[in-house]
Amino acid sequence: MKAIVTTTYGEHRIAATDGDGNTVRIPRDPALGFEEQHDAACRALCEKMEWRGTLAKGHMLTNGVSTGRVYVWTGNPPWTETLTVPSGV
């Protein structure tokens, strides 16, 4: 399964990568909040790679501080692997 990770890159950029070498860096936009800036970086990578679909997102925490976001595809993109977790686990 492909995931996209966004992180702050220096003081003025947000980076998005899929871990396979596909990366974009966009300038931080002070008019946007933290989450919106990371969403914009994720969208920029998806546009660059011509990926379409719906992603779920969550925080990436370091010592209790949000340092970025992790995005994963929902639905069934072609590279999807699944994991079923039984109830009660």
C-alpha cells in the first residue's frame, strides 16, 4: 500500500513523499493553517504523480507534538494490500 508522509522542511517549506523517491516541496503559506499546508503538499504530490482517489489522514507525533501528517488511500487502488483485524483484538 502506498502512503504519503508530509513534514515541515526547514522554516519555509512543506515536503510530501511516498517513500519510493517521489517527492514535492512547496512553500509554506502563512494564510493557511498547519493542517491545510500539509494537505496542500499531499495534493501537490498527487497531482504530480496523477494519482486520484480519497485519502484518510492522521497526525504524525514526535514527543507529543504534531510534526506532520500521514495519508493513506481508502478504497481499492491497484497497489492496495489489506489487513483484517478481528473484532475484540
